[in-house]
Amino acid sequence: MVQYTYRFEKVLTIREQEKRQFEAAYHEAVRSFEKVATQLYELLKKKEQLIGYQNDRLKSGSTIDEIHHYAIFINSLDHAIEDVQKKVSQARARMQWYEQKLLEKNLEVRKFEKMREKDFQTFQEEQNRIESQNLDELSSLIYNQKIFR
């Protein structure tokens, strides 16, 4: 019996390797996004707490210097938040790009796998046809030998 070999096996292997590479890059992009998003969350939380603390201090009475100090600190937090928001959107865009590429690679791999399945099915049908033909020839030979004896 003939052994089955898929003619695009090397291409499929390469596509699967590319897919694994994009999976790893996508997971790294997700981790990077989560890290930056956590930084943003922490900064926003810190700002909210600072504003709450400043409002409490204003109610109980605080000096002009304290008010000025908190205003400067909140302003610097706002700048930090803007920078981190930019990083978050860049990380999100990078993550989405890798996600899109990963989807494309998944489709490519699935196409080659489907082609392999169809090719294998055709191969099996051809092998069955050949085997059936050989059995028919063998049975006719046996029949002819019995008749001529």
C-alpha cells in the first residue's frame, strides 16, 4: 500500500510556526496592554483619592501653600495620566493589530488543513479504487484458473 504524503506539508508547517509566533506576540501585547492599563487605573485612582483628600482639607481649613501644593501635584498627575493614556491607546492598537494578524494566520492554517483533508480523502478513494480493481483482477484470474482445469 502506498503511503500518503501531503504535497503542501512544508507550507502548512511554516504557516503553523508563523501562527505560533503571532500567538506569542499577541499574548505579549495583551500583557503589555494590561500592564499599561493598570498603571492608568492606579494614576486615576491616586488622583481621585488626592482630590477627595484635598476637598476634606478644604472643609476643615487648609493654607494657601497646601492648596497650591495639591494643585501642582494634581496638575502633574494630569500630565502623567495623559502620557499613560497615549501609551494605553498605542498598546491597544498594537494588541488589536496582532489579534488581526493572528486571525489571518488561523484562517491560512485552516485552509491548508481543509485542503489536506480533501486531498487525503481523494487519496483514500483512489487507494480503495485500486484495491477494488486488484481484487477484481485477482478474482477473475482465480475464476479463469478454475474453468481451465
